[in-house]
Amino acid sequence: MIAQRSTRPGVGMATFLGVCLALPGMTLAKAGFPEEHPGGRFVERPAPILIVHDTIKNFPKWSRAEPCEIPPVWRKKFPGPDRFVAVLNGAAYCDQETGLVWETSPASGSFDWTGAINHCATREVGARKGWSLPKREQLASLVDTNSGLCTGGGLCVPDGHPFQNVQSASYWSATTTSGTPTFAWLVNFFFGSVLVSHLDGNGLAWCTRADQSYGWQNLAAMK
């Protein structure tokens, strides 16, 4: 339920709020107020509105949402087993720290940069299209050089991660180097490092979904 401010003079905002908040299941989410014109009339300001959420009629309420159906928690670190949530019947996992969805088992073959871009663009995982090669910072978000796996000589990824077929090698990102577009960034999951290579070089591809192009709002539909 969304209630907008009245533009009629004489309508009291306090009275309106009191009526709304007195109704069962109604909670105030955001308030905006009218602007008084010098001539005594109230006129609309473009952005502020009054939004009332009806929790009885199943309007969105984040406290009821399941993991990865809410915006990522940027300020919080999750342990590996809790950080990743299965979607698409286990064909992919959502990272609760970033909101990104990663395929469970990346392809084992190597590509040049253009081949990696095309591979993810045409990839189908869990009966879903819409995958893409991740940006440099997105791919690097999977690196954990402090994990027991990494310090023990294994992959530099979070302990307890659910992924399969991840290799001790370099994976392409979609990000090219500034000023030198014939080179692109890769992430090496053995050293936990970020490096560059010519676009004609070889690298692996780990595809992602639900980034800025898709949004965390669509994750519920992927379950």
C-alpha cells in the first residue's frame, strides 16, 4: 500500500500518519512532506513520498525473506558454509556477502579472453541463461588468502565453499586494463593474486549471474 501526500490545503500530515499507524499491520517505512508555496498552496516536491508497508497482505518485509532474497550484507563476513546458499537446485550458489550468483562447477577448458566472454554469454546453468564473465572485483571477491585451504597449499577460496572443479589456475575477468585495452585482468586462485594477460592468452572462465544487470531482486525466481 503506497499513500501519497495530499496536495489539498488543510490536510494535516500528523493526522494522516496517526490514522495509518493505528491500523493493524501498518508500519511506516519512509516519510516525505509537502512544500508550502508562497501563495499559501501546497505543491508537490518530486521525490519524497509517504510509503506504508502492509505486512498483513504480504507486502515485502525483509525480516521474512530467505537468505539471498535480500540485499547483500556488505558489512558482515559469513563463514564459508553459511556464506553460500544453493540456488537453481544446486547448479549455482548465491554469495550472501556480495549478492552474486556463481555456477557451482565452472568449465574445465581454457579460452582466450573473447572466448571466455562468449562462453559465459551463451552458458546455460540450471536451465537458466543470462550468465556473464565477472568483473575483476567480482571475481576477486571469491579469493580468501587467509583460509585454511590457501595456507595449506590449496585453493585460495573460502573454507567450506561448495564449488566443484575450480582449478589452481588463472580465471579471466571481463575487465580490460585502462589505457591498454588489449590486456585484461585475471584472478589466480592458487596464489590468490590478480594479474594481467594479453587478450590472446589462455585462461579459465567462471561465470556469474545476478550482478548489476540482473539484481538481487530476481534471486527468488532462481530457486
